[in-house]
Amino acid sequence: MMNRVVLVGRLTKDPELRYTASGVAVATFTLAVGRPFSNQQGERETDFINCVVWRKPAENVANFLKKGSLAGVDGRIQTRNYEGQDGKRVYVTEVLAESVQFLEPKGSSGGGRNDNDQFGAPPREPQGVPYGGGNQNQRPNQNQNNNKQGGYTRMDEDPFAGNGQIDISDDDLPF
């Protein structure tokens, strides 16, 4: 049997942090995850998925994520039920997060989204600004594409395009 979930999306509101009677931290949040296809009207739909995380990761989520933050969740689907106030059985399906990755730098304001962006849409790379890290002190190489900006390779480019060879210095090797 297998029960594994991997999600990337944006929080719909600030996480809610609570503590059990025995002092164990639990945080709940809802992740907006855009579907990779459009409906018949040409609109992209979004799923709103409830997530739960426990202990120290719950405190980290509450301290470092907020509404609009981009997060990655790795976990499993869990279904539970309880008796509602009206006496009827209520069923809840949620993702029990085993790991939550913070996918934006601290202090980022929701990935530069504006009000016209779809909630859950992937972040856009600003023009002229590389997305991701790297060594800014790279030596120039005759095999580098002219499309590279500031020594970085854009995420949608093949870094091995061209003759298939790359120049790696001994200083770049970890061993």
C-alpha cells in the first residue's frame, strides 16, 4: 500500500497554531494548488487542500509562513471523523504533512503576485533577475549561451545545450 502526497501551493490564510493538552504543537493551514489544465471555459481551477503538521515543524510553519506564502508539503492523506453539534457524523480528509518546505525567501511578500494572478499560480521570474542561487564569480566560458544572465542559467533553458560539454574547474568539485 502507498499513501504519499507532494504539493506546492500558496497559503490561503495565516497558519493556526494550537497546543494539545499535553503541550504538543499542531498547526493547520490551507494550501491553494492550481490545476495544470484549464476547464471548458478556458479558466484554470484551484484546489484548496487542508494540511496539518505537528511538533516543531508546526511551530516553524506558524512562525515563518503567512497568507500568500509559497510552500511545499510532503506527507500523506488522512481521513478522520467526529460527531458534529447536530449529532451527525462529520468526515474530514486532510494532508498530514511530514515535511513543509518554505519556497520563498524570508520577508518575501507572496512571490511578487499582483491581484490579477490566480491564487496558487507558480512564481514568475522577474526579467533580468536570475531565479535561484549560484556562483557569481564564474569564469567566462566560450560554451555559455548568450541567453544566460549574470552567469546564471534560466530555469527553462538546457544548461547542456550546444556541444554537450561543460568546463568544470577542480575548485568546483566537492571532493
